[in-house]
Amino acid sequence: MPIRYDFTGRAAVVTGGAQGIGRAAVEKLVSGGAAVAIWDRDKAFAERTAKELSAKAKVIAVGVDVTDYAAVEKARDETVAAFGKIDILVNNAGIAGPIAKTWEHTLDQWNQVMAINLNGPFHCCKAIVPGMIAQNYGRIANVASIAGKEGNPNASAYSASKAGVIGLTKSLGKELASYDIAVNAITPAAAKTAIFEQITQAHIDFMLSRIPRGRFVTVEELANTIAFMCSEECSFTTGFTFDATGGRATY
Ligand SMILES: NC(=O)c1ccc[n+]([C@@H]2O[C@H](COP(=O)([O-])OP(=O)(O)OC[C@H]3O[C@@H](n4cnc5c(N)ncnc54)[C@H](O)[C@@H]3O)[C@@H](O)[C@H]2O)c1
């Protein structure tokens, strides 16, 4: 029997929840009874996903680009208007960025990766955390990457952005530790999703070769850990980074 967490009465936001790891997280939250707002810059895709999953619980789609702070505040207001509050935030939206040597990244490429992968989670935390403090409850799950711990060659913008997410998690976790708010991150190894279309086969082969289990992690395996991070049961651990690397990580 898969572990089920009870999210009855909880309201969640999952950024980049239209597909991939985010969608798996939405499914897991919905199966536990949470109302979920899918925040995605691809609004049509988010609407399709919300429609598919809304038989079991309330799921809404909000079109938002997390790089735009004013749009994030608007999405928060729309979500609070729909659900009355936000208890859970999964910062998942992200891109791979260029597969190239550091000095070959263009300035625009570097800035775009930072804007989505690092500024995005900061924007969402900035907009949503005050409400969590006011209600003395919150669970934040940040989707980082093993690249943020190890630094993948030919992916320095991505690796640096994900290292930033781990640092953000550590700082915010400590700042909120006196409340019933937990802030944690997860560092997945490679999972077969649409993000693979953004990178080269050689880079995919490199990532697979570094996983001792010898296979990709599934989005369902990641969603199981994310669900724990979003649950009431995750009441003590905070500022921590959960491993999902099939044996690759050494810390
Ligand atoms: N798949 C992997 O191998 C892997 C490994 C480690 C970490 N991750 C991380 O997991 C997260 C999800 O990845 P995935 O593989 O499911 O990717 P994906 O490409 O399948 O899905 C990402 C979703 O994020 C949305 N998105 C992108 N930029 C956005 C923005 N600016 N604002 C709002 N939404 C935006 C996209 O529209 C898409 O629906 C990312 O942060 C990624 O870096 C993925």
C-alpha cells in the first residue's frame, strides 16, 4: 500500500504543476484531499491538467510566470480568493538552461535560468510566507537538483541556480523555525520528463551514468518525498535537503 498523507482542508500551490514532477506532486496532494492551484506559465496546459485531476478535489489553473513578481502577487490573491488561504507551496517550476561551457553561456541565458529557477522560488516565498506566518502553518517544498550539490559540467547556470535554491531553503527554514512552518528542498537525479527536450542526449547519458541505481528516478518516487515534505507529519525537519539521487549524493 502506498503511503497516504491526509491533506483534507489544506490548500496548496504547485508551480510548474501542468506536467512532469509538478503534475505528479499535484496528483499526490489531490489524492490526500488538498485543494490545489496549478501555477504555470503555460495556462492552457495547466487548465487541461486541472480538468483531468479535478474529479477528486478542487484543482484550479492559474497562468503565471514566476519571474514576474507582480504576477506572482496576483496569482496569490487569486488563489486565496478561491481557497481562503495557502498552506502548502511547492516551488517546482524550472528550466534546464544551456548545455555549454560556462564561458559560452550568453548573459541572457544565464539571467533567464536565474530568473526562473532561483528568483521564481524567492518571489513565491516572498508573496506567500506572510500568510503562512499569520496562520502559523505552512509547508514549503523546493525542487532543487543534485546539480546544485555537485555542479554538473556544461550546466553551470542550472547548477548555480539549484545551489541557490538549497541556500534559500536553509536560510528561510531557520527564519521560520519558531512557527509551525517547514521549509525543505529535494535534490532529484534525472527524471524522464519534457525537460529532457531542452538538453542534449550526451548530457542525459552523463546524468544517467552518475546514478548508482542505474536508472532514472520516476516522478511518482519524487512526489512521494514531496508529499511528506508537504504533510503535517513533517513537523520538525526544516531547512533540510532530501536526497533523491539513487545513491549519487555523498552528503
Ligand atoms: N526532470 C529532471 O531530470 C529533473 C532533475 C532534477 C530537478 N528537476 C527540477 O524539477 C522541476 C520540474 O522539472 P520537470 O522535469 O518536471 O520539468 P518540465 O519541463 O516537465 O515541467 C516544468 C513546468 O514548469 C513550467 N514553467 C517553466 N518556467 C516557468 C515560469 N517561468 N513560470 C511558471 N511556470 C514555468 C513549464 O511550463 C512546465 O509546465 C524543475 O525545477 C527542474 O529543474 C528536474
